[in-house]
Amino acid sequence: MTAPRPTNLFADLPLDVPDEVVSVLHAAPGLRIERIVSNGQASPPGFNYDQPHAEWVAVLVGSADLRFADESTSRRLSAGDTVLIEPNRLHRVERTDSPTIWLAIHFGPTVEAADSG
């Protein structure tokens, strides 16, 4: 059996694109690991993510403002900060630096390789 090739989270960054870029690094039943590159994007006005599974995110580079619908203010996340988003907890990204690189781990029985949020 051949060992998998190493992945560099900072290589081949899509920096001059209008949309956030999500790259699935690994997917298995109940687990999806993503690198997300944001370049100043934010959630659309009035939109909240509502996902049936948990998500753990880490900001590797840059910063972002993450807002939970049940909190009065957004949370400023900087490089090195992590947060666990519980299933069905409404949240949105209010601001990102250009670039912001996230590591996102989605887990739970409802995770599929193709869904995002």
C-alpha cells in the first residue's frame, strides 16, 4: 500500500477569484475535512447556515467575524483560533480578510462528501 501524498494547506491558494473556494481534503462516512479560502467574502445579508452536523473550524491565516444567531455580537477569529459549531446552531460569516484560510472538519452521521456550510 502506498502512503498518501502530503498536502500543504498553504500551496496553490486561489487568491484572485470572486468566490470563496472550498477544497475537500478528505471525506469518509460521517467525516469531511476542508480547506476554505476566503478573500473578503461574507454570508449574504439575512442568511444563516443551519447544518444538521457539527463543524469544527480553525483559522490558519487571516481573520473573520463569525456570528451566531443566538449571540448579540459576532466573534472575531484570528489565526490560531478555533470554534466548535454544534448541529443546527444558526451562524453566519460577517467578514473575512483577504485571504483567510480555514480548516473545517464536519462530523456526524449526516455528513456527506458534497454538502457544505
